[in-house]
Amino acid sequence: MTDERRFPIVKCPNCGKPVEFRPESRFRPFCSERCRQIDLGAWASESYRIPAAKPPDSMSEDVGDE
């Protein structure tokens, strides 16, 4: 009897290639070192950003009313 586990298949965040998400997968969730490096470069060049919301205008009017 073999211990055959089922590991989830995920898409590489960079190229979309299916990758088995298992401990032996060296570059998981990426399919290769190349895809991992491309993603790292995007973070380093600040390509990934979280949009900042401006405060409502009513907050700026209340500053001098005290």
C-alpha cells in the first residue's frame, strides 16, 4: 500500500501554468525559478501597489473649527 496524497493544483501567478502545490515543488507557487524572479522583480520595481483612498473632504473642513 502506497501513501499517495493528493496535492492541489494551482496556477503559476506569473504565467498561469498548472503547478502541483507540494513540499517538493521548489518554486511553489511558481512553476520555475524564472517566473519567481519575474515576480520578485515586479515587487522590487514597485509595480505592485495598493491604491490609497483620499480622506473625505469633510475631514479637512473640521480641522480649524475647534
